Amino acid sequence: MAEESGKWVLMVTAQTPTNIAVIKYWGKRDETLILPVNDSISVTLDPDHLCTTTTVAVSPSFDHDRMWLNAKEISLSGGRFQNCLREIRNRACDFEDKEKGIKIEKKDWEKLHLHIASYNNFPTAAGLASSAAGFACLVFALAKLMNAKEDQSQLSAIARQGSGSACRSLFGGFVKWIMGKDEKGSDSLAVQLADEEHWNDLVIVIAVVSSRQKETSSTSGMRESVETSLLLQHRAKEVVPKRIVQMEEAIKNRDFSSFAQLTCADSNQFHAVCLDTSPPIFYMNDTSHRQFSTNMETCFRIISCVEKWNRSEGSPQVAYTFDAGPNAVLIARNKKVAAQLLQRLLFIFPPSSDTDLNSYVIGDKSILHDAG
Ligand code: DP6
């Protein structure tokens, strides 16, 4: 380390969008390494709407690791955070900034403490994949800071150990998380199927039905599903492998009919697996909330609106998908359809109505931004 070692702070800021799975990840075969029971495919959103911004800093004057999420200090004792940090530290390289007189050798990274500030511009843990953006951003920023030379796929295998879905946020556009075969997880990583320019007619509208924190976390929900749902086993072995092939083909050919049909079917099957879990999990509502039925009704009305519309047009115009929460992610085939979709949503749920639908976020697909 440099002579006047207490006087410097080195920092990197990165911004990472969240991703929405169109073929869902649900179930782990290894809880610690976060190895899934099936491949999954997602689309990465526009960072202007749903993203995490993280600044990571090191300084010899920091005496322990600290982290703030949305300006509130949080504990870093969790195994997932420590696993990601250890993996990046193992890959850290020498760093030198002659102008500022900073020199850090590989072995020094072990001794330097971190300060991390992370900010989500959307509700945390409300089923909008906040942990995906969060861990992807953290791993990306730490890798830059510590001068690790890994490529995005190798970084994705590290982000995966923070939160499974995070591995897909290391890329923009359409992304596949390959489940891998290696029981140590070396081949369980994300690859980009198509970049953000490939199918840029698509517009994503997110109808925020509830921004409250979900009651059953994805981690415990999927553990219970693995332990109790027979449908999950059938899905992982028989259904998803075929859907992955079909979805890759639909994305390659920009075939919206197949894309929408597969996306809706996979979302519905994921929620069917949740219902097949014992005790059943209902993610399309918020049971801690007295508007339980309103939330659920809102979700069903959105699904029914899209299904009826798609049928009346003779071919799908909009796809819907719901993650582990009641918020609807709606993918319109183009801008014109997105405008019609908003009109329909506003007609069914006028802003003054007593439903929970409180905002619409419109996004495009986009790329990982390195603001460092
Ligand atoms: C329904 O990645 O949040 O959004 O790996 O336990 O952190 P952990 O789970 P997480 O699960 C995401 C589940 C999902 C589907 C998906 O994103 O593929």
C-alpha cells in the first residue's frame, strides 16, 4: 500500500438494471452455491426505471466492512454477501494509480475494509427482483474496484451466489442462466442470447399492484416447493427443457406469438407450483395486508384483460408475467400496443379507483451501465 496509507479512498460506482424472467427459475439443487433445478431466460430492463446504483469504496482508514441500503445501514454478516466478497477477493489483482499515489497489491485486498452504499429506485423485496439488480451491481462494482479480470459470464457465476436471478442482470437484452452440471457450480452461469438492440420493438409496462415487501421470500418459497411439490419436479424435468428451446427460437426469430404464449404459460405454471406447495404459497396477493382480495382480483383482472384481448386479435399483443409478488410485468409487442395497453389499464383501474394499482412503469430493454 502507498506511504500515506490513511489518506486515500478509492471508489467505483455502477448501475445495474433488474431482470424479469420469462422462463422462471424456481427451485435449487444446492442451497449454498445457489444451483438451480432448471435453466431460465430473462429480459433485462431499462436502468432508468428499475435499477440499483451501488458505490463501493476502500480506504486504509476504514476499520470494518459496512453497507447502507437505501440510506439505512444493514448487516453484512449474511453468508451470501460473504461468499460473493470472498470470490471477488480471490480474483483481485494489483492496482496502481501513480497520480494519486495509490498502490494496492493483490495480498493487500484481504486487509482493506469496504464501505458500500446501494440504492434501489424501486420497492425492495416486493417481487420486482431487487436482489437480482442488487447482487449483480455489487459484484460488478467490486470486481472493477479490485481490478478482477473476469468476464461478465464469470462474474455472473459469482453474482449467482448472492441471489440466483442476479446472475442474469450482468447482461442486457435476453439472457439465459444455464443451470450447469458441475456440482461445484463452475458452469452454472449466465450467457447473453441476444443484445438489447435485437428486439427493440418490445415495450415493458409494469403495473405496480403492491409495493409492500412480500411475506414469503423467494428463497424460502422455493425451498418449500422443492420439498413438497410434485409439479415442480415435472416442470423441471419435462416442461422447462422444451420451453427453453422454444423460447430461444422465439427470441431469435422475434416471434411474438410464441414468445407471449410461452411467457404467460410459464408464469402461470410457476404460480401453479406455488399453489402445489405445502402449505400453498400465494404470490399474487399480500396476505399481511387487509386488501388481500383486492390485490388478487387486480391480478386476475389484468390476466383476463390480456387473455381476452389476445384472443380477440387472433394473435397475442401482450404477454404477462408475475414473479414472487402481485406486480404485473406486461410486455407489449410494440409502442402502439403499449399505448393501447395503458389506455385499457387506466380504463379498468382509473387512478381514483379503490384498487391497489398505483403506478405504471414503462421500460425498454437495456444494458448494464458502468458509471465507474
Ligand atoms: C420468481 O433469485 O430472488 O423471480 O436465489 O433464493 O435469491 P434466491 O431467489 P431469487 O428468485 C427469483 C425467483 C423468480 C423467478 C426468476 O427470477 O427466475
